[in-house]
Amino acid sequence: MKLETLAGFYSLSFFNLHIKSDEDLSLMLKKYTQTFVHEFLHYIQDIILPYNIRLNLTNLSLFSFINLYAIEKGYLTIPFNNWNDESIEIIKQREYTLGSDQFFTEERKIEQIRTDYFLVPSINARVFKYEALLVGKKEAYHLGARDLLEYIVHKIESKHYSIHVPRMPYETVDMLFDYYGLSHINFPVRVLIVEICLYNDNPMHHLINHFLNGNLVKDNIEIFSDYNASYSFLLSYYGWLARGGFSETIFSKRERRLNDFQKYLCDMFVHPQFYELRSWIERVSLYSRNTLSSRFIFSDFYNMDIYDLFDFLSDIIDKIGLPMVLNESYQCISLLPQGTDNLQFAQFLILQNFLINALSGNSSCPIYDFCKANDGMCEGCCKTDPFERFTEDDTCPYLLFLKSYGLADIEFKYLSK
């Protein structure tokens, strides 16, 4: 899935950044510094925030189910819709918690918040969904984690750059603070509250139920009127009761998710030829633990001046890099340490587009445009039927992907939608 901005997008969970231009990539990174900063901050969200890591794990879970189903049946029918109950729950939870992909530009206030939920029998828990009805507008807006992710990045970006963006999702949080009578809470504290909500599996529910409509802020107004007091309170004392019946803090939740990040992504790319991928995953996990995890990193970013922010982002690039930056034509550069086998990281793009194709019914190679733009060994048949050309072609990244998961000899049955 993609989180769009005006001139680029970061592919949530798949570690690739697109800039909407056909210009030379190395020049674009200098010319479009604002776009790069915005999307790079989304990338950092993916490697430290528990909600983002959980989204990543759901993609791996859905792919694993498709993979096992295909091997068991000996074929894969596309578009795929033979989900089991657990996968259906995962898809619905993601839909409820992530929220809308719409953009609302009108300067309207929230008139009403509507709530719905569904029961997850496997864990006996309710997953809540929130919708905002705006004054004078019939269409409801689905509130979710996307609003919180964009709010954090927007607030950091808008401190240093002139920017005009749609009111929702970029300023949804400010509209919610107004609706719940908390307009006096300043922006640094709002960013801090939003960041901690993204440690929860349903961030919007946590924001509304605990902070805005609940009593946490109102009963501790002297704390939440001061940024430093809020930071100390949330970092040192704030916690919750997890669904498993155990107490959880931001530290234990973050550590648990970082362990999951390293384990499940390394397990995903277990093929010997993916050694660079596993090394990068381990390096990211270690860096996140050592440098990003003892603080509210995005709140800290918000309070940095532009020079300190650039220095910190440059350090992240130096230490862990960014797997893929692509332009409109899919020409690609990598911001990984020198000497890294960058082609291995096309596996993230293959996984992303394989899932999209499996659900949409698209029969083309998931990285045809990428290979064509980057001197890959692609032919015309790759676009229509990639299986025609790569029977024994070990240079094909897509074939390597299929072989590594036992899918190279599976029959792919494409149905008209």
C-alpha cells in the first residue's frame, strides 16, 4: 500500500521510495530535498514504530498463506480469494485500523465521530473503527493510523518548509483536538501523544479512547500543558494492559516488535542468495535498538532545527541506508553502504507487487518496469507471460523469488475478474 504525497510516495512495509519525476535520481535527491525528507521519515516510521512493524508482519503472514496454499494445491488461482478465517481477520483489522486513503481539502470542522467494531474470535477482542462526519459533507471520512503517520511527518516538515497539503489526513489530528475541546494542547505535545499511540495495534482507537475522549489528558492537564513534563510522564510511567493479560510499556512493546521484525523478515529471506538482505535486516534492527528506541524519536525530530535534523538523517543513511529510491520510470538507485549487492533488495519490490498482482489478477512480471529501466534481462513476454522465458534463467530476480518459496513449478491460473 502507498502513502501518497504531492511529489512522491513511500511504499509502506516495503522499504522503497518513489519520486514522481523522470529526472536523474542523484540530481533529484538534491533538488527535491523536501520530498525526500518527508518520505524518508515514513521509512524511519517503518523500522521503529510497533504499528508499522505489525503491518509489515501482516504482509508476510498473507504471503505465507498464499504460498502454503499454492504448494498444497499445486496451483495458484489469481485473483486469489481463498483466505482462511485468520487471514480474513488480519485483512479486516488492517482495513479498520489503517483508515482512509482519501484526501479532503475543505476547511470543515468535525461534526460527529461514529464508532463501529468487529469481534476477533481468536483473541476475543474488539477492533474499533472511527469515522468523522464533517459539517456540510455527507461522505464520512475513515479515521486511522494513516492520519497519525502523516500528521507526524507533516508537522516536522512544515517547521522547515512552506507547504500546502489537504486538510485530511495531514491535519486530521488538529481537527480532533478541536472537536474534543483540547485546542489548548500545543503542537509539540500533540506530536508526542500521536507518536505513543502508534505503539498500539489500533492507534486511532488509542488516541480517541485514551487521550481525547478519555480522561488521561483532562485528568492530567498540568502535565499535558507542558512538553517536558509530558515527555517524562509518557516515557517513564505510561503503560497499558496487553491482550495477553500482561502489562506492557513502550519499551517492552518496542523490543517485542523489533525482535519480530528481525526474526520474521530474516525467516522470509532465508534463501542463501539473500544474505545481503538478512544482513541489512539485522543491521536495521540493531540500529533501531541502539539509537532510536530509548526516546520518542519523532518528537525529538520535531524539536530539532533543520541542521540537527539533517545531521541525524544523514547518520541514518550512513549506518543503515535506504534500499531503493525510484523515479517515475522505475530507474533505481540505492542508498546502501558501498559494496552491497543492491539487486537483492529488488526482492522487497517483487514481494510488494506479487501481493498486488495476486489480489488484482495482473499476470505480468511484478518487476518488469524495474528490470527494463535498470538494464535487467527482460523480454517482451515478461510483461504478458513471464513463465515463457525464465525456465532455467538464474539471472532473473523474479525466478529466484519463486524458486526460493517453492513456487517456480506451481501452475498460475489467471481468471478474468
